[in-house]
Amino acid sequence: MTSATTLEDKIFLALADPSRRAIFESLTGGEAAVKDLTARFDISQPAVSQHLAALREAGLVQGRREGRHVYYRVEPRGLTPLVDWITHYRAFWTERVGKLERLLERMDK
Amino acid sequence: MTSATTLEDKIFLALADPSRRAIFESLTGGEAAVKDLTARFDISQPAVSQHLAALREAGLVQGRREGRHVYYRVEPRGLTPLVDWITHYRAFWTERVGKLERLLERMDK
DNA sequence: ACAACACATAAGTATTTGCTTATACGTTGT
DNA sequence: ACAACGTATAAGCAAATACTTATGTGTTGT
């Protein structure tokens, strides 16, 4: 059987690596081609591509081909499962976040 | 030089492992001794202790010795750095979270 | 058509990781 | 005091991971 890795697993795993997180953070500054990212970090182009693949499979980024370039950008809703996970354990947060949650619930009605 | 691992790194790394996340989630149900956790999961006691050590170093749980037992519980503010990290990239979230943020700001006034 | 470019994939390797068993440490009850 | 218990640490090992270089796959300009 193939490993039953959930999306949640993939997200946590994708963000666990500092290089990958750095690439993700860099993309929040705007779309960038693999070439650009390779220039920004001190790792090889294949390494960048591999990181991007992991981020893509986690739903955190998206690639768009344009000519010979592939431009990657942050997937806006990609972090949602992570937010949901945290929200699920909101009882252990600060009081501030607790209040915030309650407001949200009232808002939904 | 020794790896200059930040707390943020440790948190992401700690939560990356499904077993460790399961232990953390289990602790949100209330305080538990190592023995209890060992009973709940299908791994050895040393494995549990090792996971707990990683979680503790990440500031996610806290241990309290009582007799020969050590009771672990979730550190309420432990997830804060993770929340902060996500919040920093909130511009890429769903609209729902955007609304939530705005509500919070109004609330603070 | 073809050379150069941009990227992805393959294959190999050193390191890290998550587990195990064995053992040390600390506490308690009798 | 000492045996049993609960936990932490040590040592070792198999698997996963993050990189590398080499090569494959598309695309463009001339």
C-alpha cells in the first residue's frame, strides 16, 4: 500500500524544512521563476525545483508555465488546513485568540 | 559550529512528525503521564519520551514531576510563534480570515 | 534545424531522523 | 534497604531526507 499521507501531513512536512520555508516566504513577495529563486538561495536549481514540488504537493504554491519559464506563486488558500488545525486547538491559545474565535462564530450567524 | 536552530524551526520540526503531533493532540485532552501516553500509542516508552523532549524544546509542552510520574501538559502559549508566522502571511489567506483580522482590530479599540 | 536556455527528473550519497533494546536514574512502598 | 516502578538517556540501525551531478524534456531565438 502507498503511504497514506494526508494533506495536513504534507503541509507540516513541507514547512518543516527551513530552506523550503524560505522559498515559500520569498514567494509571498510576489511571483517568481525558478531561475529567480535559484539566484536568491545558495542551492542548486534541482534542489529548488524539488522544494517547489514539495510545496506544490502540499497545496502551498502553484506553478504557471510561460514560455520556457515557470512562474511560481503562493496559493492563497494553501495555509487554510494549517489554520484549521491550529484553530481546533484554540482552547490552548491566548485569551485574545479565544475572544476572536467567539466573535467569528457570532459573525457566521 | 552548532546548528543555530531557532524556536520557530523547532516548532515546525516538532509538528512535522505525525506521531509527535498525535501526542501533542492527545495532550490537549488533558494532562497525562508518560506511562499513559505509552499506553495510547503503539510505540515504546523511550520513543514517547524522545517525542516529548522534542515537543518540550519547542515550547509546546511542559513536564511536571510528581512522585515517580512525570505529567505532561500542553503549554498554552506554545503555538503562539506558529500563529504569528501564519499571521505574518495573512494576506494570502482566505477572505474569512481577513474578516476575522479586521474584527480583531475593531475589538482592540 | 539547432544551439542555448529554463526547468524537471533520475541516480547517487551523506546526514538526519525515528525507532528499537539496553541501561542508568530517581521515586515509592514495604 | 531493596525491589519494583516510572522515566530518561545511550547506542545502534533502517529508513527518510536534502542535497549533489548528470541527463531528459520543452521552449525560444536566429
